Amino acid sequence: MAARDKVIQTAKELVKKVGWSDQMLVSAATQNGYSPAMGRALFPNGPIEIAELLMKEWEDQLSVDVKLEELENKQLDEQVFYVLQKRLSYEIPYLPNWEQAMKLGLLPPNVSTVYNRLFSTMNTVWDMVGDKSEGNTWYYKRFIVGQIFVATETFMVRDASSNFEGTWDFLHQQIENKTFEDATETLGLYSTYGNLGYKFLANYFKS
């Protein structure tokens, strides 16, 4: 196994205990017999690289874990809920420290990469439920589900309810309050989601 892969595997376990910091990368490197400098050199963008790798792994895992027959005979809202719940559940072993990763994603150098990864995941969600939309509606659906996902994820990192029941109730409410077919606001969604969403999260995590 290559040095970077070894450090990645160690880092993915360390962040659950010590959080998302440069020191975590140093520890992951030294635990594999490498120098502290190696930990920084392997991940020039810092611990956000580990978060991005996890997000990509979780997106791939959805295609393995969600079976077509599990979505059959469900209404669209139920299908979206099922897939988003599955994706969010992958983060549970990383709580409460995943909030730190979300804060790193809000830093200006990281926003575009995290945003693109999130958009890719939302595209996967719609592919899994068999979406065939085109044009503005295609973009609209992915932005709307992205908003639902981020709002629920933000709620979840501070949810103290049993088995995250509060989070799943919140997710239900978010889906019920949205429509997936109205594309009239598509042109304004990038600004709303990218700018106002960014400001909301930044202010939320200050509390």
C-alpha cells in the first residue's frame, strides 16, 4: 500500500477521536512510521482532503447499499427521504467531529471543491430514483435536494435525540416543504444556495 493510502486509512479513524486538524495528519503519518513533515506534504490542502475523500466514498457507497427494489412502490418523497437518510447515516460514526469538517468546507479555498462534491452526490441521489428530467428542471432538482441535505446535515451534527429521531423528523419536514418540479427559480438558486447558504452556515457555526 502506498504511503498516502496508509496515512489516509489511519486518518479516517483518527478524526473520530481527535478531530480535523493538521496535527491529526501528523499523527496519522507518524503512526505509519513516516515523519511529521510527510503528513503535511501528502495533504497540502490540509485535513479537508480527508473529508473530501470520505464524501466521495460515501457517494460511491450509496450505489452499493441502495437497491432498486427498496425504492419500488415508494412515492418520490419517500424515495428521496430513503436515499438521503442512508447518505447522512454514513456520517454518524464521525459525529460530533464532523461539524469541524463542515466548518473547514466553509473556508474560501475549500468552498468550490466541497460544493462540487455535494452537487455530484445530489446528482447520484436523483439518478438512483430514476430521474429523467432535462434543462432547468434537472438543475433545480439537484439544488433543492442539496438545500435539504445541507440543512439536515447541519441539524444532525448537533442532534442529541435518541437514534437521531429528531434529524429524521427534520428531514421529513424539509422534503414535505419543497416541490421538486417547479424550475421557475432555477436561475436564482445558485446565488441563494451558494451565497446565502454559505452565510447561513457560517453564522450558524459561530453559535
